[in-house]
Amino acid sequence: MDREPNNDSELNSELQALRRRIADLEANMGRLRSESQRDRLFAEAADEGLWAIDAQERTVHANSRMARMLGTTVEAMLGTSLFDFMDEAGIAQCRDNLERRRKGVSEQHDFVFVRRDGGRVHTSMRTSPIIDAAGVYQGSVALVADVSEQRASAAQLSLHKDEFRMIFDAAPAMIWFKDGENRILRVNRCAAAASGLSVAQIEGRSTYELFPEQAAAYHRDDREVMRSNQPKLGIAESIVTASGETRWILTNKMPCRDERGDAIGVLVFSLDVTEAKRAEVALAESEERYRDLVETTQDLIWSVDAQGCWTFVNRAATRRIYGREPEELLGHPFSEFESAEQKLKDLEVFERIKAGAAHFNYETVHLHKDGRPVNLNFNAIVLRDGAGTVIGTTGTARDITERKQAEAEREELSVKLVQSQKLESLGVLAGGIAHDFNNLLVGILGNTELALMDMPHDSLERQAIESVGVAARRAADLARQMLAYSGHGTFVVESLDISRVVNEMGHLLSAVISKKAEFKIHAQAGLPAIEGDATQLRQVIMNLITNASDAIGEHSGSISVTSGVMQADQDYLAGTYINDALNPGRYVFVEVSDTGSGMDAATSARIFEPFFTTKFPGRGLGLSAVLGILRGHRGAIRVHSEVGRGTTIRILLPASLTLLESSTPKAGGPRATQDGWRGQRVVLVVDDEEMVRTVTRKVLVRAGFEVITAEDGRDALTIFRERRAQIVVVLLDMTMPHLSGIETFHELRRIDPNVRVVLTSGYSEQEATQRMLDSGLAGFLHKPSTADEMIASLRAALAY
């Protein structure tokens, strides 16, 4: 105090005033302490770091946020240099900033601090200088925000933008950004390439300029997307490129929105599906062709499930094979359309499938709707799932009914062909043997007759010689049977009523059959005539009746003979024995039926073999001769027999349109018995068998002829040329080496058209003379012949 108070009152006043100042100071100090505390609280609560430095860049204050940002504590920061948290680049940048702050410049900038652990912190700093009243720089205070994450995000965003830009341009899809006015703001390279333009030629232009034909449709879809503010997906569109090519695209359109969510444009993603579209069209066409092929093919294309039920069948084959529509099969068991016998066979197939078979082929029999069987060849594969479980089968089936029938027919024809060839071979053999046998019999019978002519009637040897003649004639009968079997028997052809022939045989037939058999004749009247030899046909009927009687044996039964006429087609004739390619047409038939024991298939196949019999042996040629006779008549025979149910044999003979009479000169005429007729002049005997020539010479010489012999046709022609004036008749063998009898005959006729020729042969007169009927043949002599028959034939020829 400068002066003392004058009195207590002044002193009290001053004291009061001092107290008030002290109170004010205390109040101010409390306020200041409160504000400092508040400031500290504010600094600690701030989201940013607070960092204050003095003029020497030393830390005088920092909040906890700042300390954590630098990886340290507030206490550790106080007194540290600002540069302690920087690298060289940061120090250089900081010095520049400090120069500006010393000049009173506040600024905001990015800065990178180095943490205590060596890490880096990217910050954004707002820095302000502290200048005192005298304008002297006292330090700086900075608010520091950690922007490391933002910087990383920004870097990542920048990277994403680069990547997006790369993806945008490299994307195989076409990408367009369009505003609400249908202008193209952004387009990628793929879209530009598909349009046939460059990016620069597209961006900023309207679709109405670029694609005038499609622009209206494009804009309509764009407005719909913007109006609804919803994507529109799967739009199929077409564009016309700059080159004029039309390409198909599949488009998704999405609205582009502003901050408020309002649509301001359209983002368009399009894929060029032209090739896929073409492939789709090609596939559809291919599927259509495949469907047509599958549905119309005649082979069955099928599938069944694991339960064996149809799941697919094609229409055309189903109709043809089953006589049904596919809907009638689908869902039904496979076995429902099989024969009962085949269902058992299918068990083997199922066992193969269970055993792991992947493929199988087999033949089966299914049933048509009308009940007839259809032979099928199934070719199938087994369908399995990933676990190997059978889930079904699929494949094809071919109708082989016609093939099976053809195979059966071929097999039947093959058997018949073998049988025919065998019988033909046997016939050739029988004919050859009979021919040679007849030549031997000519010698035997001729010499026997010559011997008898010179032998007294009361001679003891005459009986023996006559027995030789009888045996020779019986041997001649056997030779005739062999010729009949071979089809070369002696026929006297005439027009016949077969019913009359049967009726005439009635009494004889009744006599030869079993007494226990009931015999009936059903001979139809008014049948067409046939051309044949009555004697040979009687032998055929007798043979069939005898066999029928033997089949009945000692048991009761019935035998019937029926005649009639029928129209035989090719199929019917094909089922006969030795059909020899007979022509279809009208045939007269004789049918012999019995109720006897019948025959099995093996026996039926052998009944026409020579000397085959199911009875005691030694019965002769039997049905073999029947077959030969029918062959010679251009006929056929059909046999049906069942064991225990009897046999029916039908012979067929071609019906004649008119009643024809044979024009063949017949051997015979006046017989040279003991009427004293004598031959005159010269006879030329032509035969390749010496025995025949010798015997014939003896017989003819005894009859008064002069005889010249020739051993073959060439020798005969030479002789005839030399002595034609003396030769009155030629006795000519039909079968000779070098030059046959027929060839020799024609050569003789060329030398002398009036030559008389009598043909000799062991074969039938019809066969021997059929090619010489109009050639002036004077006669025919069947071998073996008696001396009387030989003389009679020459006598008739000389009278011809």
C-alpha cells in the first residue's frame, strides 16, 4: 500500500475492496481451471488428434487420440521433436510447411507420420500458427485425422476403377450406358465391335442415328425400365450391323438411379447369341428331322423303365408291328405284348442284365393286335444311374417275320431240293441200271427164244429153258419199275377220265385191301381229261391203296379214294414232292386216305426212297415207282400224315384242255407168230452192245432178213451211204456213244428222206419219240423184246 488509511473506515473500505478482488481472482481462477479442464476434456473426446508444438518444434501438448495414432503415449510425446515422427521425405515437406506457418499461414494438407513401431500413418492435417500480440511466432497447433483407411479405400477404389475399366472393355458382353433421351453415353469395345463401329462413333449419339430400324423398340423398352424403375431381363432383340448383317442379342436392362433413387438412364447388358440362335434353329431342325425319322422308320425304337414298362415307342413301327397306337403301349409292361412261350425265354435276358451286361441282342416273338405272331430282333443297351443301378433299357427292334418265313421256306425248299436231287440221282442210277439190264435181257430172252425154236416140244431141257425165259421176263418187269421210278417208263399216252379209271378198278381194289377196312370210292363225274398211260396210273393207284391197307393192318379202319379237280397255285405246288417247277393251273387229283397208323416226319421224308419200307423187306420200288410215273406225267404228289391219325396222299395230274390222242406210231401191228411171214432184203441193226447185235442178227436171219450190223451211229452212217439201195429198214438204238440214236436218225433222213427207221430203247416210247413225231419215224421197239415183237415191229415198218 502507498499510503496508510486515515481512519478505520477507509481501512475497512480498502479491506473490503481487497476482499472483493481476491474473491474475483478466486472466481476467475476457478473459471479458468474449469475452462482448462473443459478444454482438456474436449481435446480428449475429439475424434481427431490434437498436437501443439512450440517455436522449436517441440511437443507441448497432445491428446490421447494423437498419441495412439503414433503408437505411443501423451507423456512420451511431451518434449519430443516433431521431426521424431517423420522420415526424410516427411521432414523436407514439414520444413516447407513450417516456413509458411511462421508467416502466419494456416493450411490443410496430407502428411505421412512414422509410428514408433515403424508403421506409417496417412493423415489429413489442419494446421494453424500461434502468433503473440507482438506478432511473434510462438508455435503451431494441428488437428490431425487418420485417413489411412480412406487412403487404402481410395487406392482400392482406384484399383477397382482400373479393373472395372479393363473388365468393361474386355467383357465379352456388350455394355451400354444410355440416358433418358436414348443417347449412348458409354459403350464398351464388344458393343462397338458387334455394331461394326468404333467406340468414338457410338458414344454421344442416339440409337435413332445408329440403329434407325430398331431404335423405337429399344427406346420403348428403355422407357418401360425407367418408368417402373425395375430391371427387365431376357429381352431377345436383333440388330443390323454396319455391314448389313442381322445378329441376335439377349439383353438385360437395369435402371441407373441418382442420389434420390430416381431412374435417370438405363444400363444395358447384351450377349451376342447369334451362333447360339443359329445352333438352336439347326438343333430344332435336326430334332424335327430326327423326330420325323424316328416316328416314320419301320424299325421299332423303344425304351422301357426298370420295371419293364414301355416309356417310348415310335409311331409308324408300333402301328405296323403291333397294330396299335403308341399310347396303347406306353405305361404297359413289355411282357404284355409277348407270346407266353417268349415270356419264359426273357428270364434269361433279365439274368444277363442282372449279371452286368451292358448290351444284348436276341430274337423274340410279340403279338399283333389281331393275335398273329411277329418275329422281332431286339438290339438294346442297359441304362444305369451313377450308382450302377439299372434304370431301364433302350434300343431298336426289327420285324424279321418275313425273313424267318423266308428262312423256313428256304430250309423247306433246301430239304426238298436235297430230296429231289437224291431221288433224281437215284433215278439216274435206276435208269442207267435198267438200260444196261435191258440190254442183258435182250440177249437172255433172244437166246432163250432161239433155243426154244430149235428144241422139240417134248424135250426134257425145254422146261428149264422156258423157266429161264420166265425169269428174264420177271426181270424185265423189275427193269420197267426202275424205269418208272426214273421217269422213263414205257407210256402209252391217251386222253383219260381218271374217275372212270378209278371206278373200273373198284372191284380189284376191294379185293386187295384188308378185310377189316371199310372201302369207299368218291369219284367225281365230268372231270377234265388228262393225258396219260392208263396202265401206269392204275399201278399208281394200286400202290397207294396197298400202302393204305398195310397201314391199317389187323385193326379196323377206313380207306377212301376221291377224285376231283382243283386250281393249284404256286404255293400249293411248292408243297408237293418233285414239283419240277410245275405251272399253276387246273389239276385233276386222286386222293387216297386211310385211318391207319400214320407216319412221323422222319418216315414221311423217306417214303419215296427206293426199297425203303417200314414193313418186311423185299417189297420192291413201291412209292419210288409212283414218283417216277408221276414225274413222267408232269404230275406231283402231296403227302399229309400224323402218327395215330392216318395218312392222306393226293396225286395231281395236269388237266387237258382238249381230248388229245397220241400221234406216236405204236409198235405192234401184225404179230409174226406162226403165220409164215418172211422178211426180205437187208436190215441195218445199229446198237453199241455186241450181245444185242448178235441176238438180233440171229432172230432176223431166221426170219429171212439179211442183216448188217453197226456198233455206233457213225459206223451206221458210213454203211448206209454205201448200201442205201439194199437197206429197207434200220433198227436203231436210241442211246449210243459218239452219235446218239436221235442224231443218227436225223442224219439218215438227210441222206434218204424216205428211210424207214424203227427206234429201240429201254425208255418209254413217249420220251424216245416225242422229238421225232413229225420226222417220219416208222416204229418203236421197247427193250427187252421177244423175237415175235421184234419181227412184228419190222413187219409194221415195212408196211408204213
